[in-house]
Amino acid sequence: ANGAVGNGALMRLAPVPLFFYRDPIQAVEFSGISGIITHDDQRVYDACRYYGALIVAALR
């Protein structure tokens, strides 16, 4: 589809917030950065930050 960016960034996200879960701000920020490495799109950055925050919240 036009404008589609895929979900690979979300599939490999979990290790980032798991590593940084004790520092939620860093966990969320590095979650977003991990997606931008391969998918230079604001939607990917936002989605990775959101899912990273969900993982951190589940662990706390």
C-alpha cells in the first residue's frame, strides 16, 4: 500500500524496553530510536515509543 512502512521495527522492539525498564524515560526514547534505525518515518518512531511504554508499564 502507498505509504506503508511495515511492522519489522515493532517485531524487534521488546529487548529495548526490557533492558531499560528501570528508567522509563530512557526506555521510551530508545524504543523510538530503535525503530528509526531502519524505518525513517515519524509513525514508526511514535508506534515504537508507545509500545515501549506499554512494555515498561507491564513490567512495573
